[in-house]
Amino acid sequence: MLSWFLRFTFLVFFVFSMFLDFEFLFLFLNIFFIHFFLGICAIFQDYLHQNEIKIFIIFLTRLFTFFMFSTLLELFF
């Protein structure tokens, strides 16, 4: 019972501190979107074999990632 309580309180404090500490939130969003972009690019490079399509899809992924990051920054800041 105590283990569950400690996990729950840690999660609650972590979520509140994440929304209150803007530097942490900004760092977390950067790491999340870099991880997302690199993962999607790796998938496209593995499964797409035509270079023109691969470059275009990676460009669209970069554009989408930038758009989502800027939207979330406007939402939080």
C-alpha cells in the first residue's frame, strides 16, 4: 500500500512541477520531438528505397515536427 502511495504522489508532484517549471517543460518538449523526428526518419530510411520520395517525406516530417513544437510552445507559453 505504501509503495502505491509513493508512486502516486511522485507522479502527481512530477506532473505539477513539469507544468510549473517552464525550463523543464521546454527541455522535455525538445527531447520528445527530437526523439520523435529521429525515430520516424529511421523508419522512413529503412523502408523507403527511392531517394526522391525519402527526401520529400523526411522534409514533410521535419515540417510537421516544427509545426507541432511551435503549436505546443504557443499553448504553454
